[in-house]
Amino acid sequence: MSLALVSPPVYALTLLASVLAAALLSLLIAVTAGLLARWDGTSLSGALLRAGTAFGAAMSLLCGLIALDVAATT
């Protein structure tokens, strides 16, 4: 079903749920990257730096995909 055929409140709620799912997935990726870095022997600050980098990269990629979907459906 195309998002253009859905009413505006449902469209906004779908977009909000998509961004929330992207944030939660990015958080999961960041925690995993931080734990893997810590288990590799990196200091705590280095592990946090890698986790932050992974979160930023994943969030950028996922929000870019959401924006691409929004642009394609409108």
C-alpha cells in the first residue's frame, strides 16, 4: 500500500515509528560494537568512541533509507 493513500496522522505515526525503530536498531549496533571493542582489549574510552561511531553511522544510514522511501512514495 502506498503511503500517499494513507491519511496524514497515520503517515506521521508511521514515520515516527520508523525513526524510533531506526534509533533502537542503532542503539543495539552501538552496544554490540562497544562490547566487541572492550572484549578486544580496548580501553573504556576507546570502546565508547567506537560505540558512538557505530551509532552515528547506523543512524545516518537508516535515516537516509527512510528519507529515500519517503521521497519515493510522495
